[in-house]
Amino acid sequence: MADRIRKINADTRTTLNILQRDDFAGGTSDINGMDVAADGTIYCTDYDNYVIYKIYPSGTVNGVLAGKIGLTGDIEQSGVQSVQAYTVGTAGPARFHDPIGICIDASDNIYMADQTNSKIKRVSPSGRVKWLAGTGAAGDAVNDDGRLAAFDGLRGMCVDLSGNIYVADMLNHKIKKIYPSGKTVLLAGSVAGFNNGNGTTARFNLPRDVCVDPSGNVYVVDAFNNCIRKIDQSGNVTILAGGASGAGTSGYTDNNDGSLVRFDNPSRVAMGVNGSFMYVMDMDNSAIRKVELSGKTTTFMHYRHDGAWSGDICVDKSGILYILEENNGGL
């Protein structure tokens, strides 16, 4: 079965359209990150083919926005690239290596986690690529100069209303904040484990994704602790839902009390359209869970899940939910 993107009416929970993997690079793609712009255009990362695709609201794949299919590298684009067909050899000259997390700001700038290059890159709506943060080598550092910051195992990311980016620095077990200038700071986390607290007192275990509410609170998919954590604007970390002890308790339980909720290997999160709830991809339960800011959790729907570390979700301005169902995700 192929990877596919499903577009879901959140009120009726009906599928509006489906885009299959064969619509991408000859059916060989591994779509591993996805976000939607204000006009309904979808941008997604192809982890195995090293490119970013642009998909019109109709479902038509417009081609490679940036990168070159099948060719790795670490090259900023020297000029504005017109959108081109995704035939091998036509797109470039930007190069990525295992692009994964992706998010879009209010001006339709795209931010992408170039995982193996250990960099965050900004892509303009026309496809121009700029290196924003990361040294290019795996590590762990923050710096006022974003190019001296370091990451290891970049995963999901999001952007707030002011254009600040939040990234799940997964293998460092930290959440970092990147300002529009590239300045990178540590928001919370230290070594692998579980602990609530402020800043570096808090501990996560392989955080995979983040989202942010209109007030600037950040929510973290703390995957190996099987819970959703909240980082408030003062840097205090608490459990919102899942694993009452925070020690990785897994299961499948909906409840009005977030401490009684159970997840099993959650992987992705997306803030709902009004900022009062979020959708969580509860991967090993093959379920999309709806988590309110109070912690109350219900099951929104089930989805197909066949692979490890797979899939993504995002929400457009009208509340339409997009679900990337994937077979063969990479770490």
C-alpha cells in the first residue's frame, strides 16, 4: 500500500480527497512531513528523495519546489527557482539530506528540518532556500548566531504568530526556539528521562513534535513517555495528558481527566483551528486523538498505520484536517 494524504472534514469526519504516493516521484517517495498554507496549498517533505513538494488544494502535485530528486547535498539556492516538473534532473540547485519536519508562517515562508544535515532551512514561497540555524554536524548547542547552534535528530517543528520556530531536537531530548534572525535558545529539556519543572530541570524522552497555541504555550509529543507535555511562557513544563506518572505508561484510554488518559507511541501533533484543542497522532493505537487544553482527550478517528515513526497531521484555517498515512518512514 502506498503513502497517502487524506483531507478530512472535521465536522462530518468524511474524507474529501486522497492523494496517493504514486502522484509523487514515480511512487518511490517517503513523505514524512506536511503542513498547509493559508490558501490550502500543501507542502510536504520527501525524506527518501530529498525534496519539498507543492500540492494545490485540488490535490494536483505541482512538482518539486526545492531540491533535486534522488540527489543529497547541503546547498542553499543561489536564486529564485520557478516551480518545475518533478522529473529527475529538472529541479535545483538546492540540495537537502533527509528533509523531515516542516511548518509554514503567516507569509507562506516554509521552515524545514534538514535532518541529516542537522540544519533548519527557510524556503521562500518561490523556492529560494536559506540556511537559518545549525552547524551542519550533529551536536547540542544554542547561540545568538543560529549557524553556531547544533541539533541532533531533528524531527517536528512549528511556528508561532510572531514567526518564532520551535523544534523537537529529538536525540538531545530538548525543545529549542529559533527566532526569525536565527538566534537559537533552549526552551526546555536536558537529558533523557521524565521530570516536570522549569527549563533544564524538565526532562523529555525522544520528543517528536511540537505545536503552539495563540498565547504562546508550546505542546510537546513526549513520545517515549507516552504523554503530551505543556511548556508555558515562563518555561514551566507539566503533563497535559497521558502517563500519570510520566514514566512511559502506555495504553489506550480516553478521559476527561488528562492524568487518566493513555497513549501508545504518540508521534505528531497539530493545533486545532481555534487554538482550544489539538490533534495527536497516537501511532501504535492507529488513532487520531483530540486533546483539549484542559487535558480532556477523546478519539477523533482511526487511520491506517503500517510503519515505524510514520505519518503527519496538519490543520488549515477552516479546520480541515490533513492526515499523512505512511508505510515506511525513516527515523
